[in-house]
Amino acid sequence: MPRWKALPDELDPPVREFTEQLRRLVERSGLSISAVADRTGYSKTSWERYLNGRLLPPRGAAEALAEATRTDVGHLCTMWELAERSWSRSELRHDVTVEAMRVARARAALGEFGPPPADRPAPAREAGALRSEPLCREAAGLPVDAGAAVPGGGRAPEPPPVPRSPEPPDYRATAIPAGPVPHRRVALFVTGAVGALLLVVAAVLLLGVRGGGPAEEAVTSPVTTAPVMPAGVKCTGEGCAGKDPEAMGCGGARATTAGSATVGTSYVEVRYSEVCGAAWGRITRAAPGDAVRISAGATGGTGTGARTESGRVGAKADGYTPMIAVAAPGSATACATLTTGTKGCTVPRPASTQAAG
């Protein structure tokens, strides 16, 4: 009888109930983890993660376990779908929390810096710059009419007054003070950061409503703001074409099964990531040399032709192709060609039954 570790406290109830059900199936069957791995085509390390609540198993793994333990596949898949929805909502909440922490750190950093010192006022214009020499004598404390002495005891005649040009008005007296300007700049920057956070929260709420029934019909127009990729996602759309889905952060809980088929003894899937806008083909319970191919027609507005990527199974029992950019999960098809000569392609699944894993 296997001795299980305690499940993490942060697991949502549907995920916890599904994981405990998997443990009961393994216990009733009397199989070891290694035997489960051999019969399902998934590695022993993967099953240890699934049964300890660290990772939600893919739908194919759940179906394979049901077959290995002679359990009703329909009931187990119903529990899996509830757990998958809860797991996806948990991932979205984590992404929102990370974004909120980043904005909070930015606001805290802004508060550490005070406003820059106000510009010093320009030196006042000397009012007597255009005046004649008597004004200088007045500043020196001498009588204004005291002319300069000349040889012979006389006084030099006073020069005629120099006409003064009118001085421009002092606009600085009515100008807006320079002190509060830095404060307004900081306030505008903080307001912009808060606005960006609100946009992120709105996008997450829209994603949460999608797939929830009648509320989904209310969302009739696409979001026009630039997409905010969650932490760990490194590409989107055409930028993902030809790249590894696991290395780009598009797989795992961020991907769903948009189509599947059983070809011989192998299981073929179309894996689709909405956040990356890309799809790829995956084959499990396969033999070395088995091939899988993903293809899709032209996407809207690009004018490009069909796109195809291929992969081949190596030493392990599974494999997958690089990604192709797609507009919707149902626009891609995965086909498998086994070394035995058997061939087959996936059938698209309805959106309500698409599974992650």
C-alpha cells in the first residue's frame, strides 16, 4: 500500500478531491507507481507529481489511469474537468497578484524620492542700467545736482538726460509657481500606473467570465488593449511559430486539448495555448520513430498559406512538435504516423470540453 505525502494546503477543493480519487484508484488496483507509469505511458516522475498535488495530470493521463484500473472513464473525466477549471482560475489569481506586487513596488520606489529643487529665479534686472551718472551719485550718497569738478574751479555742465526705454512688465509676478510642478508629475505617473493595473484586472475578469455560460455572450467585442503576458510566457502569436512550447512557457496549465484521437495504441492531441495564440501536436504512449504533425490553414488577415510543424518520438514514449500561430483552437489538426504504418488525425473538441494538462 503506497504511503502518500500530505497534499498542499493551498489546493482548491475540486483539485484536492480529484487528486484523492486518483490515489484511491491506485490503492484499490494494488499497482505501484512504476507499474502505473508502465501501463499509462506517463513517466514515474510525472505520476509522483500528479499524486502529490504538485501538478494537474493531463486528460490523457486520467483516461489512461481509468483504463489501467478498469474505472469508468466518464465519471473520472467529469471530476478532471472541474479540477482543471479550478486549477486555471488559481493560475490567473497568481498572475494578478504578481502584477499587483510589481505596481506596489513601483509606487513605493516613487515615494522614496522627493521633488527636485525648484529652479532658482533669474537675477533681477538692474533698474538703473540705462540711467545716467547722477543715479550712480545718488546711490553713492552724493547730491544729484553735484556736477564733477573741472580745472579752474568750475563745474562741468550736466549732460542732458538720456531717455529711458520702457521696461517690460514683470510676468513672473503672475506666472504659475514652479514648486508644485514636480508633485503633479509624480501624481500623473502614479495615476497612469494605477490605470494600467485596472486594465490588467479587467482583462483577467473577462477571462474568468469566458466559459461561464450566459455571461460569455455579453462579451461581443475583442479587447483592444495590448495583451499582458503572464510571468514566464516568452512569446505570442507569430513570435511563437517554430519554437518549443515548454521553453516559451506556453505549456502546462496554460494549454488545453483542442482535439484528440487514438491512433493504434497511441494518443494524439492538438495542444492550444490561448495566452500564446499558438498550437502544437503531442503524441503519448508511442514507440520510438512514431511521427506527429500539426497543421493549420491561413489565419485571418495575414494572407499566408498553410503552416505545418513536425516532431518524432525518440527514446521516451511521447513527443511533440514546435508551435504554429493559430487564430482559434479548432483551426489546427494533429496527425500521427506510426512505425507500423497506422495513420490517424485528431477530431476537434467542443470548447466546453477542452482540457488542460
